[in-house]
Amino acid sequence: MGYLGVLALILLATLLLSHFSLKIGIPAVIGELVAGIVFGPALLNWIQPSHMISEFSEIGVIVLMFIAGLESDLTMLKKYFRPAVLVAVIGVIVLTGVIFAFASAWGFSSVAAAFLGITYAATSVSISVEVLKELNALDSKSGATILGAAVVDDILTVIILSVAVGVFGTGAKTAVPLWLTLIEQVLYFGLIYLVVKWLAPLVMHLAQHLLPVASVTLGSLLLCLGMAYLADLLGLSAVIGAFFAGVAVSETKYRAEVDQALEAIGYGVFIPVFFVSIGLNMRFVGVLHDFWFIVILTGLALLTKWLGCGAGAKFAGMAWSDANIIGSGMVSRGEMALIVAQIGFDAHLLHRDFYSSVIIVIVLTTLIAPFMLKAALKRQAKEIDE
């Protein structure tokens, strides 16, 4: 029963450190990550990676991606579809290309270099949303484009990640021909359309008329876990199934009810364990040796996303000030990049020697991003006043 004490310690540590993180104006996820570092092998060594933590964290990332899909605003995406797609696609292409070239020059294999680019392609828009709300810019053209581009960004990243894990990861099916695996995966994306259009509304409607308590929540979890399991069965990452299950439920009238219930379940237990598990895998031995790797990669992760997404905004016909805001708003990595890094680590696409350095860069970009966005918004306001 020792796992109960470990779980209690994890929840206590994440509760307190997340509170202090929010208190000083940084994302709660940083506090959860620090909890894993402080209480894990890197420092105090009170908590070690275990089977229980691994299972809880796997459920945590699936629930987290389901919530991300649930909170994706497809209406906003449809309204600003063209600029959102241009911002996201050009941002992903510029970033992955530059990071791939840098990692290859540093001695990474082609697969590892490509995966490093995928890791930093993800955007965590939740942090940008807080800044946009603070400065009353959420409903502006720039704010709406950031939200739409973040949806496209997440979808692109999740799809590329799933294919990469399925083809190159250790979990790939060696007994099945590659061409057949790819056909199965294409059919799965066709199934996603059917789930969004017909299956999800039907399941949720039936669940509402069943007698058990929380039947609607159970129906949504059935879709989430079922889609995640099927994706894993076909050689894709389970997170893609969870994400699109969330998108499917978000298109029903049960979105708000499910979101509230799943946040309580996820953030109450499983999601904190997931972020702690990332901290548990960190080691500071050799980090000083990778000092310049961290510095250069941080600079590239910031500049490529800012310039790439800003260029996409300009191609969409926006002013320089709007392009600056959109580029800055897409810089934050946060939980999305942490998810990608952990999945890649588990699939042996990210080498342990660079794992801690990669996580440090994610944390640094997450901390710097809000300041870049605030500066861009204030600069535009100043130009308008003049």
C-alpha cells in the first residue's frame, strides 16, 4: 500500500508548488514539473519512477489531450480559417526545418533531429489567452487568429507525432507492412470524421437518458478511451484518439458539462502525476556540459516560432503590428510540448542524455512567452495612440 503515500505526497507537492507558481505569475504546470524535480531522483529522491506512476501518467496525458480537444473552438477556426492555417503551417515548417538543421549539425540522427523539431512545433495557447484577457485583446483580430492557429497547430503536431511514433518509435508494428499500417492510419482519420459527425452526438444523447450518476461523463470517457485504444492499436499515438474524441464531444451540447467533470477528474489526480513523472525523469548531471545547446536551442525555439508565425500572418494580409502580436502569442510551449517530449522519450525518439536539456528549453520558452506578447500588445497600443 506504499503507493498511497507516494500518491498523497505527489498531490500535496503539486498543490503547493502550483499555488506558488500562480502566485508569482507563472503557469501552474511549471510548479508540477518542479515538484517532480525536487522530490525525484534529481534532488531529494523521495519519489522514484514506478509502474503506478507510469500508469497514472498515461491516463493523465490521455485525459489532458481529451480536454484540449474539448476546449478547441472550431467555430473560431472556421471564422479565421485562412490566416489561422497560414500562421500555423508556416510556423511549423520554419521551426521544424531550422531545429532539424541545428540538431543534425549537433550530431543528432535524422529521426531524432526531426522529432526535436516536432517537440517545439506545439503551442500552448492557454498562457497567451491569459495575457490577451488581461489586456482586453482576446476578441481582437490578432487574438482570434492566435486561438484559431493554435487549434491548427495542435492538430498538425498531434498528427505528425502519431505518425512519427507509429513509424519510428519502439512501439511500431514490425510484423505489419509499412504500407498497410499507413492505410490503416488514413482510414482512422476517416473514422474521426464519422465520430465527430454522427457517433459522438449519438453516444452522448443515449448516455443522457441512462440512469446512473454521471452517465454523460461516462459516455464521454467511453469515446475518449475507445478512440485512444483504437489509435494505439493502429500504431498511432493514443493521444490523437483522445484529442479528436474531445473535438467530437465539443461539437455537442454536452461540452460544458463534460469539460467541468473531466477537469475535476483530470486535474484532481491524473494530470498532476503526469507532469510530476516528467520531472522524475530529469537529471542535472551533464546539463552544464549542454549549456550552449540549451542557450542556442532556446533562442531558435523563440525566434523561429515568432518569425514563422508572424510571416504567416503577413501572408494573410495583416499589418506588421498584428503579425508581431500573433508571432509572440504562438511562442509559448507549455504542456503541449511537455506531452510531445514525454511521448517521444517513451518511444525512444528522444535520447535520455538530452531529455533534461529539452525540458529546460520548454520551461524557458514558456516563461519568456508572456513577456514577448505583452510587449507586442503594448507596442501596438502605443502606435495607435500616436
